[in-house]
Amino acid sequence: MYGMHVHEAVVAAGETKTGITIHYVNENFDEGEIIAKYETPLLETDTPQDVAAKIHELEMKWFPVVVEQLLRNEKPV
């Protein structure tokens, strides 16, 4: 599952939080070693579009930080 379908499923399941996982890429889909995970809380009133926006915020905040840490041979936090 990918794209808006993920956010729709998160809302349908009544999840109270969601997040991103940054991982290495290998030959198998979503099976690379995990580098870092970040979460954000969800509100009961959040729509799939709200969830997508929250995920986008996490991605824009953490992707550059993690890449910079990896380039400096630091362990991402």
C-alpha cells in the first residue's frame, strides 16, 4: 500500500499516531535496514489529507537531518 491509500487506512483504523521510517534501500520493497523512525500524534478529526500533511512535515524536517548525519558518519537520532 502506498500514497493516499496509506493515509486513508490510518484514519479508518482510528490510529492515534503515525510516522515515517527512513531506511536503506535494497532489492526488496521496504525491507532495507531501518535508519530512523519519527512519529506525530493524530487527532480524531484528522482527515487523510491532514495525515498526509503531517507526514509531509515529518519528511521535510527529518530527511535532510538524517542525510547530513549519515554524511558525517554520525548515528541518526
